Amino acid sequence: MTRAIYGALLWLHPPHFRERFAAEMLWLFDETVAAEGAGSLLADGLLSLMRQWLLRRMTWKLAAAVAGGVLEVGIVLALSRNIYSPGAVGVSGLSVRGNARAADSGGLTAGRAAAQHRAARPELHASPADSAATPARMAPVGEKPLAFFVLFVIVLVYAFQGHRFGLRVAAASGAGSAAGRYPTGTETREARRVPAKSKPHLSILAD
Amino acid sequence: MKPVLRSFLPLSTATLHILLALAGEERHGYGIMQEVARQSGGQYKLGPGTLYDNLQKLTDQGVVTETGRRAAGDDPRRRYYRLTGLGRTILATEVTRLEGLVREARRHLPMARPERAI
């Protein structure tokens, strides 16, 4: 049972690591489980799994880039009243581009490691069909900053649409719009200056 | 010290133990684990995950290399590893660095006696 769980943990490792070491690690498990105990070996396997995905594959950089990009775009949208100003859009675009570049550098590192492995263990990459089918370097996502940029632009557009929808709802309900809290673009500067508590029927009575 | 060597030092505990285990002879993964346990008197034990993570890094860096040796009757899953020339140089440089560190520590702690717990 524990051997099957350990095998499953090994199977969950990145393919590059699994192909290289999984069989040997399973053999080590068989050799040491009696002396070390299954618990410590399973914990070691779990730690190894996290280490390989988060640190060695640079997946954390990808996650950080996505989270950072979304956060920055959100902050820009939240802080800028006029989200259509060139400054706001420019800052959003630059932050997204910066995050994509950060992720890209992580991808290049992983790609370099993969290239070294390819050179060191050519037998694992020996199939010409396989090498023709796969790109020369690994890190398929991290090496495509343009794809990241497009992704974040899509997120940005959706955020714009959501913001505009919110403005339309606010304008339709009248809440906040008259007080000048939600300038809709259809209101004039003069209209926005009208105080919320003004009551036209009183002025009619005064006349 | 060459800039190439400087980038490797100081070695982590696991890396130092692995290089020390491979300094004498080429070993397979289980052999490395046993040798590390012996060197440290059982105080430091490497798990397979830590061992192969380090071996992956060290082989990628050219510090350790896999040998094609297969003894008769060996489990086919066994692979043997050995130090490269670069690996030996790194290990020697690290040992020299640690000697200096120990000298310095002894100078500052002349009267202190180590506990005999281990």
C-alpha cells in the first residue's frame, strides 16, 4: 500500500525528473523502508514533489507573475477614476509586460537545465520523432512572453468591461452618480456639481 | 579562487556530504545514503528525494557524472555516480574553506570543550 502511494508520488513528479530518477528512487524505497519507516519516506517524497514543481520547474515564478499582474491591474483600475486615460492603460500594460518578462526568465532557466540534461543523457531524448515533435527547449509557457501579454490584455479588457458595467448600474440606479462619485462620461461637469440633496420641487414652490 | 568555483561555495550540507561520499569511489544512490549516514555517525540522513534532487543539480552542473558501470547481478535500476575533476576541485576548495573556519572558531573559543553527546 505505502509502496503504491510512494509510486504515485513519484509519478506526480515533473516528467524530466521522473524519467531520470523514479525507478531508482523506488528501488531505494524498497531497500530502506524497513529501516527508515514508510512515514519518513513518504514525507520525503512529498517534499521532493513540492520542491521539483515549485523550485526546480520555476512554476512559482509563473504563479507569481499571474498573481502580480492581476493585482497590479486591479490596483490601477481601483485607483484611477478615469480608467481610459493613457496613463492608467500604460501602467497596466507595463506591469503586465514586466511580469511576463519575469516569468520568461524563469522559463529560460528551466530551458537551460533541460538542454543540459539533453546533452548529458541523450539516450533519454534519443527518438528523432520525439525530438522533432517537441521544441528544442522546455518551459513551454515561460518562454512565450507574447502569450502572457495577450492573456493579460484579455484580463484587462474583462476588467474594463466589468468596471463599465458597474458604472452603468450605478448610473441607472442613480446611487452615487448624482453625488459625483461615479462619473459616467455622459454627465457634464456642471451636472456633476449638482448637490445630491437638492430638491427641485422646493424651488417650484418658491417660484 | 576562480569565479567559477566561487559560485558553488559554500556548499549546502547535503551537497557536501554527497561529494564527500563520492570522493573515495563511485557509488550508487543507496551507497551514497549509507556512506553519508556513516560519515555523520547517523546524525545526518539523506532521504531519496533530497539525494536525487542534489544529484540532478550536480550532474547538470558537471560536478558529478553518471558512470556506465554495471556489476554482474546488479539491480538494473541502480546507477553509479562519481566525482568529476571539477567536483574534486570544488570539494577541495570547500574543505580548505572549512579548515579556515574551524581555525578561526578555535581561536575564539580556546577554552570551550565540546559536548560528547554525539
